[in-house]
Amino acid sequence: MLRNRQGERVYIGKAASLSFLQLLRDIFSQQIGPSQFSNDSHREDMLETETPHDIAVLEDSFSLDQKVAFMETYFIATSGFIHVISHSEAMQILNETTPSSETRAALSDVMIAIGAQSCKANPTAMQAERFFFARGQRKAFTSMLVNPSLELVRLFLLMSFYMLGACRRNAAFMYLGIASRAAAALGLHNAEYLAATDVSKSRIWMSVCVLDLLVSSILGRPSATATLRPDVEGNATGSISYGRLNASYRLSLILDDIIARLYNEKSAPADVAEYFLRELNKWKSDLPESLLSPPSMTDESSLAQEHIIGSLHVACSYHFAVIVVTRPFLVSVLSLRLARLAQDFPDDQIPQDDPAHSKLASACTDSAMYMMQTCIEVHRSQLLLGNMCILKAFVFAAALVLGFSMFSQRQVDPGLEEAFNGAIEILRILSHQSAQAAHYFEILTTLANAITEQRQRLTSQRRGSQYVSKLFTLDNNNPSRATPRDQETALLPQRAMSPVSAHANNVSLLAQGDYSFNIMPEMESLFSGWEGMDLPLWDSFPFLTEPDPIQDRPGESSGL
């Protein structure tokens, strides 16, 4: 349980990246002692931005061209996740001098707000985002919760998406609840009803399910649509947008099953994980060719960007699902590796990895690398939007996996290094417009510090001698930990440092004195409950335990 802005306890489940983060903090603290990564006085807080209260009620002073541009960005931002309105219908609503209903007007306002929120930062976009969302939200709560309608479902679904971009995840989760229950009241969950209606209602239902199941998996919370699963038939002759949505819908159902089977049960058997990986491979083999191919050379720039971002969203959702399936086994394998690094064992007592667990752990790391390679490629093409409300959560989840892998090995892996630093760079860019991305960036920077300290510790451990140690140094760190190689590293120019070291130097290390702690407890007691991947053991985190006292940095943002 974490605290929201009002101090209320809110639930964060085992499958959430925030829970995995707490596990890593405990492991890192055990290995290298207190650090800025492992000790956070705000670890019980859930980061949420405050609702703006300084929005003036102004007349709509934005031109039609500006609204059209924001609307085009909306379609890019939601591509692959939401498809509740066509381009032609959106333009029709924009061109209406007198909207046919308040709900349609509110829907248009929220779409414009999402587009403005997703644009690269500029004063006009910021003003438009706040104005149009505030106006649309007011209309949404003015007698619209009395009777369910398709417009109501679409409106609260889009308001939820906006709230994710505004770093208000609890509000997004609640708005999704309204959208999903209104959809169920209209019978959109009924397969026979959907089959007898036009495809637009199927698109709305699939969009609700995709966002609901993704947000629930990211937060580790029960989804509202998990038990409502009509067999929505995909339209082979449908549009590319529909193909992306259908792929995301099928994937989100698999992801929900993964969490139910692997995280809500006491243990996570390897054969269950392998079953889900086969299901994901089957899903991948059924993807339409249009989803995997680049956009047509004849497409307008906005349509081409919509195609690429939509494919990126689907690809990252797939890699995220693989990470969620295999992450428990990554913890098992890397914890054994850390135990082997921490102490010498007789040859006949060296703890060995389970071969099945090792394969699954490798799949976890590979999937995180593939996700980041894809994101880096799109980032270098300058096609990412200013605010990517779900992608930042995917990137953070992948970066934690990569960072844990790097922390658990002596040798530098260039592939892991590049992917991890790519994640930091992407979150740095997104942090300009997202408090959530800024906090993820800060966490990963302190994680990079911890990786550097672990490497220095392992180097010192490997070169240590029982007969002699360094006596005097100008370094403030403990002289007993310094080695000749440490001195050489300190004198190297900045360009000779590893990317992780460069990021690590952005935040000073808490190296004030000698920490006395046991690097690892006895192997037998540490792993006695790990057989069968006992999830409550590795994935139950001390949200309610007071962290060790630590000096906050000035201006440090709070929450997770």
C-alpha cells in the first residue's frame, strides 16, 4: 500500500513495476549498503500531480487550424491503444458551429486536450491543454452520469487517458471504472450484441479493455473488464488502425491472464510461464503485415507518425508482457548470481541455476533490450511525442530489468549498457513535460550510481589482499576500499568513463563512512523458500515499514 496526495492508502499489486522497484531496493541495500537508490524517505508515497486551480474561464480563442493540429496529435498519441472515433467524425465535430449535444462537444474538448498535452512543450499547447480539458471535464460531470451512452463511455475513456499523461493515475483508474461499467450497462460486453451491431461499438469496447487491462497491469490492480470477455471477431479487411487495436486487445487479454496465473497465486511454475510465452508467440505470428511494415511513402507526415507510434505501442506492449511473465525467474537467477559473487563456495557447494529458470530469465533481459532498442530507434528518428503517457511506464519497467542484470554481473555488457542508458535518455527527454517521467529518470540515475558502486566493490573484492590494504588517500571514501585501479579510474578523462558512470556522476553518492553489514546471509536461510518461485517471499515488499533515515537532496521529488 502506498499513500496518495491526501495520505490515503492506495493499493499497488505484486505485478506492478513499483513493487519490483521496492524489491530491488532491498536487494541493493543488502549488497552495497544504504544509498540514494535503496533508501528513499518517500518510498511509501505514490507520486501524483496536483490538480491545476488557476485555470481562467475564457472564451475559446483558438483557431480551427490549431484545433485540427491538436486533433491530429491526439490520433498519434492514442494510436494502438484507443480507436473510438474516426478521423472523419472528429473533423465533423470540429466543424460544427453548434454541437448536436453537450457530450459530443465535451468529447471534442478532451481530444484536443490530449493532443495539446502530447505536443512538444510550448505556451499555446499548455494553455489549450488546460482550457479544453477543464471545459470538457465540467461538461462530463454536468448530468452525464445519469444515463449510460456510447458518448459517455468514449468521454470517460479519453479522460482516463488524459489523466495518465497528467500523472494522476488514481483518477485515471477511477475514470476507467466509469467507462467500463457504462459499457457493460450498454451490453458492449455481450458477444451476440456486438456481432449484430456495427464495428464502431466493437472498437469502443476493445479500446476500453485495452486501456483498462494495461493500466491495471501497470498498477497491479484488479481490472474492471477481466471477467467480461466477448469473442470480438477481428475484421481482416478493416483499417490499419483497427488492426492495431485488435492486436492490442488480444494481447491485453493474455497479459491479464498472466497476472492472474503468475502473480495472484502462491507460486509461479516455469511450465505456466512457458505456456504464456507460447501464447505470446502465437499472438505475434497472427499479427497483420501492415502492423509490421513501415508506413507508405505516400502517407502524410502525421499519418506516417501515427502508424509508427501505433506500431511502437503494440511492440512495447508485447515486450512488457514478456517481462511480466519472466520477471519472477529473473529474480531467482540473479539472486543466485549475486550470492556467488558475494562469497566463495567450495566447488561441490556452488549454488546452481535451474536451467528452466535461466532460460526464462534470459528472455526477460532480452525482451527489455528489444523494447529499448525499438524505443531508441524511434527516439533517434525524432518521432516521439512530448508526452508518452503509457510508454514511459514501459520504459521504466524495462530499465529496472536491465539495471538489475547489470548490477548482478562483473563484466560490462555493451548491449545492456546501451539499452539502459537509452532508457535514461528517453525519460530525460520526456521529463520536460511529465513529472512521472522526471521521477523515473531520477530513480534510474540513482540506480546507475548503485551499479557503479557495485562494480567498484566487486573490483576491490577481486583485487583484495589479506596482507595489505591502502593506508592513505585524498578520496573521502573509506581508504580500505580503494584499489590501484580505482585511482586510475579517478584520473581518466570524462570521455573514458562508461555511460553508466557518466550518469552516476550526475547525483552524488552517499559514501559517508564505513557501512557494517553482511553482504549475504547464509545461503540456506536466504533461499529456503524459493523453490517453486514462492511469490509472497520475493514480491511482498515493506510498504508499511519505516525506511532507514537518509538525508533528502534539495528539491527532490517525492513518491513512486
